[in-house]
Amino acid sequence: MKKYRVVIVGAGIIGVSIARVLSMYENFDVSIAEMEPDVGWGISKANTSIIHPCHEEDPERYPLRARLCREGNSIWMEWVKELDILARWPGELMVFHSSEEEREARKYISFAIKNNVPGVQVIYRDELQSYEPTINPDAEGALYAPTAGMISPFEAVIAIAENAIENGVKLIVDTRVSNVKITNHSVVGVDTNRGSIDADIIINAAGLYADHVSHMAGVARSFYIKPRRGEYIVFDEGVDIKPKKILHTTPTPTTKGVYAITTVHGNLMIGPTAEDLPVDARESRTTTENGLSYLLKEGGRILNRVPPPSKIIRRFAGLRPEPPQGEWLIEVYTDPFGFVNVAGIRSPGLTAAPAIANYVLKLMIKKYDITLVKKASWVRHRKSINRIRELSLERLDELIRKNPSYGKIICHCRTVSEAEILEAIDRIIKIGVKPTVDGVKFRTTAGFGKCQGSFCRWRIALLISRKLDIPLHSVVIKRSPYGLGDVKLLLRSRMVNKT
Amino acid sequence: MNSSEIISGAKEELICIICPIGCSLEVYRDSDDIHVKGALCPKGIEYAKQEFLDPRRVVMTVVRVKNGDLPVVSVKTSVPVLKKCINDIMMITASIEVVAPVEIGQVIARDICGANIVATREVKKINNCD
Amino acid sequence: MIERKVSVMVVGAGPAGIAAATKAAQLGLETVLVENRDILGGIPLQCVHPGFGLHYFKEDMTGCEFIHRLIDRMHRAGVETIVNAYVHSIEFYSQLEKNVNVVTQSGILRINTKTVIYTAGARERHLFELNVHGDRIDGIYTAGEAQTIMDLYGVLPGKDVVIIGSGDVGLIMARRFALEGANVKAVIEIMPYPGGLLRNIVQCLKDFNIPLYLGHAVTEIIGSKRVEAVKVAKVDEDQRPIRSTEFEITCDTVVIAAGLVPNIDLLEKIGVAVDPRTKGPIVNEYLETSIPGIFAAGNALVVNDLVDYAAEQGEIAADGAKIYIENCGIPTRNWTRIKPGRNLRFVVPHYVSRERDVVLYARVQKPERNVYLSIANFKAKMLSLRPAEMIRIKIPFNRILEDNHRVISVEVVPYE
Ligand SMILES: Cc1cc2nc3c(=O)[nH]c(=O)nc-3n(C[C@H](O)[C@H](O)[C@H](O)COP(=O)(O)OP(=O)(O)OC[C@H]3O[C@@H](n4cnc5c(N)ncnc54)[C@H](O)[C@@H]3O)c2cc1C
Ligand SMILES: Cc1cc2nc3c(=O)[nH]c(=O)nc-3n(C[C@H](O)[C@H](O)[C@H](O)COP(=O)(O)OP(=O)(O)OC[C@H]3O[C@@H](n4cnc5c(N)ncnc54)[C@H](O)[C@@H]3O)c2cc1C
Ligand code: SF4
């Protein structure tokens, strides 16, 4: 058996899903190169988090997308159990307000039939309230799709990465691939800002930058990704409008649907907007005034009432990697041999990710003539960090007796204990990443609450500084340190300048 | 930038801070005396003269601590010092480091610009063996 | 699970909680005080500046000194305190029975108590509450956070600083940064007048030549890894930014000092009625909330600019707890609702009995000079009122007795 050295470019949901699937076999020796300091900080962090039923994918225009989306929906139901990922499966309602909108919504019934999506049906006004009490009573009806779910997308990336790494995958962060090396029509490795890595197979899962990486390998030269921004607003957990189901507006030719959901963490979230940006604006995650007012307006069409803007605790934006004609570029090349594109994975990429991973493997087997050998010792399961927030007081009491650190609350708003934070730090270190306050936040949700970290950020930073034995000021928040130095730094430098 | 929106540190115009009315005071000196305009009461005149001739402040900051349960201790000057001394005091607090334990009220540095620098917090000593 | 029985359970050991627990113990009530942090004291712990205790101890102290003295006094009164103890939930069973579930490092502590005095303080308003757009990057701190890391943990957050908000907290932080050699580029205030005390305008800004932009707002934060600049614009009367006036200030640090909001999640969960003006609970003159036997004081009741009033409220609540326990509930009165009238943002408490003297706390909407504060037949002359300074006034009950309305309003009226 030939052992292929595989480098996956990008640790987003696509890259880590492929890594997990490849880690099941003896045939591959997998590394993931990620330019950010942690996994999942690209598109996969900021999106609507929906596992789509796939009745919205046109099977004629986008057959691959439709198929993989449908498959992905089913695989996620397994993966969230195997990997202990926070998920809910409440079903969704596509709300319509007019006969034109109804016509548009009904179009998806035929897609549902062709895509084999179960249970899709129209619900009319007289019954809507019993499906969803928070729905706008003016809505004429809604298209119901019971298999819609949602997950915590950043936790999903973290969970899959942890599992893949346990099964032998190597993660290299802070490493930007700048060149694909090719000899005799075969890939031989990549150059990065931290040296080069040899490889027999290079899988491009670089999200917003997948066109750049593809061009490095000299393939798909006319393939360009256009960023399209989507903004969101998140409300305080305490607001009384908390839809049980996933709600969204009916898409029109000019506007994409806007969602109103209660996230897996328990907050009302409204979004996204859709705004095309210049081709090079790939870091432009700015929130805008227009975005805010648009979301409040659209939210009002879906919900019987939108909570006041004063209850917004967070706003953020994500960037969609819009490929030409909306077409995913999934291809395994023989020239150069060993190069694989998984590029332009726009929505429903989160839903399809596990299916895409399986599909990529299948293509590779065929094109590269690989005979798979299963690992005997592959670990299927991964446990999430213990969350005391979800425990009864009795269970918490038992846990604290085993480990008193569960009894020390660091994040008030979301009831996160010191033990959870310490465990998150350990797990970050274990996958080869440098702990940051943001990394801890995405693993524990400390700082996600209504105070947005003003009570707990310094305490988390203190725990990191003690764990790493570094001064508090050099603990990294997201990308830069907490402080410039000790509090007397500037005065001392003045002293030096004088003498 | 519109400078009228900026409250700048002009010398002759003061806001009285003695009571919440906050009279706008004008202070000027002629050949032999100091004059104050705009005060509604004598306390304001007093304040203006003091601020004009001899403005003083209590300075408070922190000083680094070795082997403490906190890395800094808060301190203040024991009495108000001349405004122009603020910088000197700050420079001195930047150059010293005290060793824990520190008691509240402990003198950290003596007789600087006519004041002592005293601790306003307690910092305990930690065992450095863990 | 460990179970305990007490008469008064005080939640949060800031000045209000410490004063409440001290008073309750002095009144002979079995009292326990729990605090989430590993240290007693609340906000003043992180305050190295003076301005504390002028009313309460008749002495000007720094925050640390003030709280030190308050804690000393509490220990002498024999109050039991538990630190590293997080109040997880409150359950109401009956007039004289409430359970407070506390998470501690030795397990869950279930405290069965007759009364609760809730003094969990306030939280700071953050970026997302300010209608600031742009990037969510490093270099943005709330004032309390900046104060904590500088003055407790000796960290310098940044060197070119813009401060949002000219309340006392913003002004004091401007001076703290300036003293340590940072360049405080501006303090930005959305209102047309400063939010803090005149003393602080003079001693924190003028002393250090720090520019104050009144009637301006930060509209956007710019930067890739860390803050690089902020956009600032003038605002119109409705506090909406006027885009044509927008300009940029380069800086590496933004400090948000845009006010506090009472931290009353636990009370909201058990259905305590909330005043939309103060964002704290609605209370009667004993500072009892709408749920019998649950009292609130300090910043959890109403955001106080002076620690002295927070402590005073703690004592009023402790008095209330005593009366409550002795009578198995606050005796029913013919309560009169007190409402804020002309130029008042709020008045606390909300209900008075008119059977005893009562302390009112209020705040004006706009600065105003030469006015009376008037309630029923009671009038007090005030030379100058400013939103920055909470009004505290003791009203003799006989002066509001004649007015026979269910609702009486407190107003600020100009001299005739
Ligand atoms: C607003 C919005 C809403 C969405 N909603 C949904 C939804 O509800 N349901 C759904 O199914 N899908 C949704 N999607 C789509 C889904 O989020 C994406 O399809 C999916 O996250 C793409 O994952 P990825 O791994 O391809 O990209 P990414 O997560 O961006 O991963 C790519 C990684 O590659 C790294 N990288 C890039 N270049 C390099 C380089 N040169 N060297 C090294 N590393 C590099 C990046 O840092 C990044 O971490 C939404 C997308 C957006 C933007
Ligand atoms: C920056 C700043 C400067 C100030 N300067 C001055 C000044 O110069 N002069 C002056 O007089 N006043 C000043 N004040 C005001 C004064 O500090 C406050 O009015 C006072 O601290 C309020 O006291 P408190 O007890 O209500 O709240 P806090 O001091 O906030 O105390 C609340 C306590 O409750 C604890 N707690 C919260 N939730 C829980 C829970 N679930 N379980 C257990 N414990 C909990 C918290 O940890 C905290 O210790 C200043 C305030 C600030 C923010
Ligand atoms: S001059 Fe008198 S009245 Fe005017 S502010 Fe000063 S103390 Fe008050």
C-alpha cells in the first residue's frame, strides 16, 4: 500500500471534515495547514448555522449541490451524536406573505420531491400559530420542512478537528500556503510562511481564498470567488421572542431569505443580509447601519414582534465565497496529479460538508486508483467539554465534589466554570494551537452572554497567563495581546529617552 | 476639528468645583492684586486664587510589587502636591518596586515634592514555591 | 448539597451588600453575605482614585481605602461571608421561605432564608449597545475592565486612547491613562453636556489637556488586528450621527465608559417588576421589590454615582428586612406611587407609605439651574442640578401627607 502524504489547505468545516474521513484509513498521512491561529475562524465561524433539509436546492441546475446537501443532512444526524456537537432539529418554516411569495415557496415542493426530502408541506394561516407561536400573524402561510436542524458551527469545526487529530491528523496553524510545488505534472508539496511541506496530494479547502490556491496549482484559472457579506444581529437570551422552529422569509429573485432562529446557545438571531463586495474585500467583516435596519425590518416580517434594538448583545458579519454561477468546484486533477479542488463552497456548504468529504474521497479513489485500508484503531467518538450550565444542581453538586474547580464561576452571564475554561485551554494546547481568549470563548461560550465579556475577559486571560506561565499583558485576545506591557512601560521609556 | 468644542487648559478661565453650580470664573492679576470675576460666593474667589497661585492635586497611581498576590499596589500622595510636580511623582512611581507584603497606609517613598507616597491597598506576600 | 437556614441572605459583596449585611447583623438578624469573586469589595476595589466616602465617613478616601474600612466594620459586626460563591438561582416558596442556590467550590449550598437583599451591582454597557458599526477587533475595553487590568493586575492596555463617554468613569479613566504616559486623544460624549462631575472635568481633562467632544458619537471602529482608528461624527438632537461631519481619530485603544445597567438577571427570572427608566426593580420605601421579602440596593437597584448612597440603600434594605421578619411581611399600607415629573429621568423608591420620612433618589434629564425640587407640599431649593449628580433628599412624611392622590409626581420647577 502506498501511503499518500496529504496536505489539506484550510481548517474550515470542509477541511476538517475531509481530514476526519481520510483519518479512517491507513492510506493517508494527513496534515492541515491553516493560516489563522486557530481552526474554524473563516467562513465556518460566521454563518446561519442551519443544517438544511435541501428542498431549496434546484436538482436540475445544481445536481451535485442538491445531492450532497441532502446526504449531508442525514450524515450530520450521526456526526453530532458521535462527536457530541450541540445541535437541534426543530424543522423550518418558510414564511410567505403574498400569492407571489406563495408561488415561489410552492416551487420548493417539487424540489423536495426530486431531492427526496421528507415531510415538506404548506401550512396556512389558521394553523401557523400552533406550529410556531412567535410567527407574524399577518403571514399567509409557510412551507414546513421538518428535517431542518442547526448546530453550533464553530463547535462543529472544533469537534471534528479534535477527533481527526486524535486519529492521527496533524494540524499546523499560523501557516499560510503561498505556493503549490509541482514537478513533472505532479504536486510535490507546498510553500508556506513557515517553510515548505512535502505532499503527494494537496486538497484545496481554502474557503474565501480557494481561487488563489487553485491558481497556485495552475488549474481553473477563470475561477474567481466574490465575497458576499451577510450580517447578523444577536439578542439577549432573556428576550421573550424565541422561535422554536427555524423561520425564514421566502427568497425572491432579488433578495435571499432572512432567518430568525433561536441559536443552539439560546439567543434569538436574525440574519443574514446579502451584500456583494469587491473581489478583493475578503476580510471585510464590518457591520453597517443599513444592515441593522434591514434585519430589523425583515425580522418584523417573520416574527410577531422584534425585541427592541437595546436588547441586541452582538452584531457580526460573515463572508460568502460566491463562485461563478454559484457552482461548487469539486474536482480531483490528474494534471497536476495530486491536486484536489474543493472550492467555492458557498451555502449549503455547512450542511453538505460531511457528504462533500465522502464524495472527495470517492473521486480520489477512482482517479488515483486507491485501494482503501481501514484503520483498526480508528476512534469514532469525541466528548465535548462538560457544560455545567446544562446540568441540574444535583449533578453539578456531584461534579464539584470530584473537581472543586467546577464550583468556581468565571462567566456569570452563561454560567461557565473555571474547570471548563481550564479544560478548553488544555484541549487547545492538545491540538497544537496557542490558547487565546477567543479560542476559549468559542469552546466554552464564556463571554457570549449579555455582558459580552466585561466581567469575565480578564479572568479568562488570567487563567491563560497562569497556565502558560506568561505575563497577563501578553495573553492574546483574538489576534493581538491584551496589553502593551506593564503599566509603567511608557513612563520608563520616557526615562530612558531623557538620559 | 472645531476648537470651540474642546475644553482646553487655559489659565485664566476656571470652573469652580466647590459646589455643583460650577461658576465660570475669570482670574487675572494686575500690578498688585489678583481679581476674580464670575463667582457667586466667596468660596469661589478663594478657590480661584488658590488654583491660580498654587494649584495642587492628590496624585494616585500604582507601584509595582514583588512577590505579592497582586503585581501592583495602589498608592497616593499623602497631601496634595503642586500640579507641576505630578510628572515627577509619576516618574518616581515608575522607577520603584516594593516587596510584598504591603500594608494599607505604608509609606512607599518619602518626601517627594513635600508629600509621602503611601499605599492605599493591602498586598499579601505569596509563597513562590508553587 | 449543603443546606443552611438564615434570616437575611445578602447577594453580592460590594459597598451596598457589605453595608446591608453589617446593618442586618447589628439589628440582630442572622445574616450571610455571599460574593462571587474571591475577594470582598465590588467596584471600589479597582478604584485607586479618591472621591469615596465623603458623606458616609465624612472623609475623602480612595475606593480601596473606603472598602477596606467598610469591610473592617462588617467583620466587627460579626457577619458571616462566603467568597467564591456564585448565586445561581433564587426560589420563592412563601412569605418567610426562599431558597437561594449558591455554587461554591465545596458543592452546592442551598440557603433557606426569610429575606434576600440583592446587591449584585451593575454591568457595563458594551460596544454592541452603542450603535457603533465596524470591525470587532482587539483593543476595545470596557472602562471597568481597563481599570481592573491596570490597577489590580498592572497591565497597560494601550498608548493612544479614545474614550467613549464623559461620565465620571470615563473621565477618571482618561486621567489614569494620561498619568501613566498614554496619549488620550479624545473623550467623546453623545450628549451636549458632560456626563461627569465638574471636579472631574477640571482635574481629569483640563489638567491633562485632553479634548472633550460634546454632542459627538463614535460611529465606527476601524482596524484589522487591533484598533487603528475610530470614526467620530456630530449628532443631531435625536442623537443620530450627521454623516457629513464625520472625521477619523487614529488610536490603538478604545475604552467604553458608556454607563452601567443594573445586573438583575436573577430577579427577572423570578418575575420581579422592572422600571424601564432605571432598568432596576420597582421598589417601595423599604426597597422591597414586587416579590415579598426580596429587597434590592446599590447599583442593582439604581446606578449610583456615589458609593455613599449605594451603602445607604443597603442599610435601608436591612431595616426593611428587620420589619419584614418581625411582621411576617411588610405591613400593608395605603401605598402612594411616586412618579418622575418635569425634568426628572427617574425617582426611586416607587411607592411610599407617607407614614414615615423617606429618602428619595432621582436624576434630572437635563442640567437646570435655580429650581425647586417639588413633591406635594414639599419644596427644596436647588441652585444647580445636573444629570451627573444623583439627587438624594430626605422628605419629611408630614409634608406629603395632605396630597391625597394615589400618584404624586416629583418635579423640578424653576423659581417663579
Ligand atoms: C452568511 C453565511 C451564511 C451561511 N449559512 C449557511 C447555512 O445556514 N447552512 C449551510 O449549510 N451553509 C451556510 N453557509 C455556507 C457555509 O458557511 C460554508 O459553505 C462553509 O462554512 C465553507 O467552509 P470552508 O471550510 O470551505 O471555508 P472556511 O471555513 O473559510 O475554511 C477555509 C479555511 O482556509 C483557510 N485558508 C484560506 N487560505 C489559506 C491559505 N492560503 N493557507 C492556509 N489556510 C488558508 C482559512 O483561514 C479558513 O480557515 C453560509 C455562509 C455564509 C457566509
Ligand atoms: C469606575 C468607577 C468609578 C467610581 N468612582 C466613584 C467615586 O469616585 N466616588 C464614589 O462615591 N463612587 C464611585 N463609583 C460608584 C461606586 O463604586 C458604586 O456606586 C458602588 O460600587 C456600587 O456598589 P454596589 O455594592 O451596588 O455594587 P458593586 O460594587 O458592583 O458590587 C456588586 C458585587 O456583587 C457581586 N455579584 C454579582 N453577581 C453575583 C452573584 N450572582 N453571586 C454572588 N455575587 C455576585 C459582584 O462580584 C460584586 O462584588 C464609581 C464606580 C465606577 C464603576
Ligand atoms: S463660586 Fe460659589 S456658588 Fe459658584 S460654584 Fe463656586 S462655590 Fe458654587
